[in-house]
Amino acid sequence: MKLHYLEFDFSLDADGHGSFDAMASAGPAQLAALEAEVMRVLAWAFADFAGRRGPLDEGGEWDYELQGVQEVATTLDVAYDPSAPRLALESGSTGTPRVTLSLTVSGTPQFCDAFRAEFEVE
């Protein structure tokens, strides 16, 4: 299953556990699609590895962390004042809010192999 918003980076720890990290940002028009991808990944993990979620150092086979932030950008009109010398910063218009979601999914080698196969992650 190819993902379009989430692009995972993989890392391995000293205990042989792997982590897949992704961060994606979307405006209002794309937010539902981004949320759907996050839910697709988590629904797969909860279904295919049912009852095995938990901290890896306590015997769990997989776990996840999900974080989000909403950001609103305000443009700045910037001018250089050579007589001061300084920059003059004036707030401009406020843009459309964007939501950034960060998802980390960690697991045992068996879980990581299955994750790679399911989501075409290298």
C-alpha cells in the first residue's frame, strides 16, 4: 500500500528494534487525506499485531507516538533602514493554518519487516 503524505525514515537501535519516523504538513484541503494515511497505518498495526502493542523494553512487539501542531503563518513586510541601520518588520496578512503530524512507529524485527512490506518502505 503506497503512502502519499507519509514518507518514513527508518532507524535501528542497539537492541535490534526499528523505528519508522514520518512528518507531514497539510493545509485544510489536504488534511483529511493526511489523517486517513495516519489512521491507515495505525489501523493496520492494531489489526495485524493485535494485542501486541506496548513499550518494546517491556515485551511489546510494537508501539507508536503521534504528535501534532497547528501553525498559522503571518507574512512580514521587511524593509532595511540604512540610517539606523536596522530592519523594520511590519506584520502583514495571516495565512491559512497548516497542521503538521509526526508519527513514529517502533517495533521488533518481525514487525518492521511486515511494516516495510505493507507500506512499501525501504
